[in-house]
Amino acid sequence: MRTNPLWPILTVLIALGASTHAGAQMYQWKDQNGRTVFSDSPPPPNIPPGNIIKAPKPAPRAPAPAPTPAASADPAKAGAEGAADAPKAAAPKPPVDQAAEFRKRQAEQAEAQKKAAETAAENQRKNEQCAAYRSSLATLESGQRVRRTNDKGEPYFLEDNDRAREIERIRRDMATTKC
């Protein structure tokens, strides 16, 4: 039985066609250990954009239509036309854009957490300072004898006029701190 001589050529052409199609969706990047990774899915979000060696080109996007003067003048018409344009706007983004947006959201979230931690630390410092002011004020207003130390390290007791000045200073500080 004789075989057709075109079968081997046809098989090679089919294999080449399949390999070029598969190569069109390949990603290549360096991971944290410096190894080169080849994959048909996008790199994880923790890979910096500088480590991505090869990514498929994003599909060209159609430019967004400019709003027409009639659409912006009449909100009812704009809503009806906007509903027709919604499927175009909701088209999925390429994986590279999705990864970039994900990294941007992560950075914004980290910044918000950092700001929240700073605010919490500032509130705690303020609460501790207010507690110290209240304690000092309670001691001074109780009428107990208050002992202090002068510059030479010698103890002395507050006189009534010194006590009144100290109470006034603490109340000013409390008002400034908004206790």
C-alpha cells in the first residue's frame, strides 16, 4: 500500500500553525528567586512590572465615543443611549491591565492602612496625654500638698499662687489638646 507524500508536509504545517497560536498567548517573567517562568497565564500580582519579560499585546480598544451635545443636554436620552453603550464599556480588560489595576488598588489600600495606623497612634498619644492632664489637675485641685524639685534637686512644696498658676497652665494645655 502506498501513502500519500503530502501527509508529512501537511502534519508539519498543522503543528507549526498550532505552535504559533500557542506562542501568541505566552507570558515570561522573573520570579522572586530570579528564575525565568514561562506560562500561558499572567504573572501573579506580586511580580513587579519590571520583571515581566514578555506579555501578549493587549487587543486594540475602540475609542470611547464622544458625548453628543443632545445626549448631554437631555438626561433621559443620555440614560437610554448610555444603556446601549454599557456592553462596550463593560468589556473585559486584558490581563496585563487587570494586574496593573490590582497593584494600584493594593498600593492605595496599603496607604489607607498606614494612614489609619498613624491616626490610631496619634489618638492613643492624645488620650494618654489627656489622662495625664486630668490626673495632674485632680491632684492640684484636691488641696493636697504637692511636692516638686527645683533646679538644684532640692524638694519644695507648691504655694497657693504657684498651685493656681499650674492649674491654669494645665487647663490651657487641655483646651489646646482638646481634651
